[in-house]
Amino acid sequence: MANTYTQLYVQFVFSVKGFENVIKEKFRDELEKVMCGIITNHNCKTYAIYCNPDHTHILVGMHPTLAPSKLMEQVKSGSSKWLNEKKYIPGKFLWQDGFGAFTYSKSQIDVVVKYILNQPEHHKKQSFKDEYLSLLQNFEIDYDERYLFEWYD
């Protein structure tokens, strides 16, 4: 019987709901570890992650039996639950609905990893809104502005 062989690299981008700059440096590393654990538990591999104060980037090697939307559902709900249990954020923490998913070839992985890990420097020059719109345009993704994230800048 034949096996399934894949190379499925996806950068996910999603945003905090209702607040600007709510993910603080004092718990960012712990939050990223929680998210990586969820990803690993779904037979996927995290190549890079960075939780900005208002949004997150994750580069994942996807398992072929798992839909990207299912993985994001688990990552977002699991991390929200964890943040709310820890009470790191006053009030109820939520991620906004939806996400961006951008695919890459193996040859692009190093560049994308560096891009994700360099988020603090990157956002000194470009807002999250401009970054996200640029990703949509560069990947030639048709979008309706009514259904984009709420922007807080």
C-alpha cells in the first residue's frame, strides 16, 4: 500500500479581538509555547511563531489529513482558553474571526522564518494593517474589505 508524502508549509496570520496591544512581552513566550503544543498535538510542525501585541504569525508544516481551518480553530480556541484561565489580560480574551493562510515552498522556509522572527523590527516600519493587505496583494488573494480584521491603529 502506498503512503502519502507531502510538503505543506503555511503561514497563518490572525488578530486579537477588541483590543490593541494586549499580548504582553511578560507572557508572550509562554503563549507561543502553548500554541506550539497545540500544533504538535495535531501532528503538525511549527517552524516559526511570533505573537505580536495585536496579532500572531505562525509558519506550520501541515499534516495532510488536517484542514488549515481546523488547526486554526484549535490553536485559537486553545490559546484563548489558556489566556483566560491565566487571567493575564483583564476581561475576556478573544481572537478575531478568520485568519490569513499563505503557502510556501520548501526553498522559501528560511526567508519566512526570518520574517516571522523579525516581527518587532518589521512593525517599527509597517503597521499590521499594511502588512496584512500587502500579504493579500502579493499572494493575489481577492478580498472584500468588509470582511477583513478590525484594525486598531
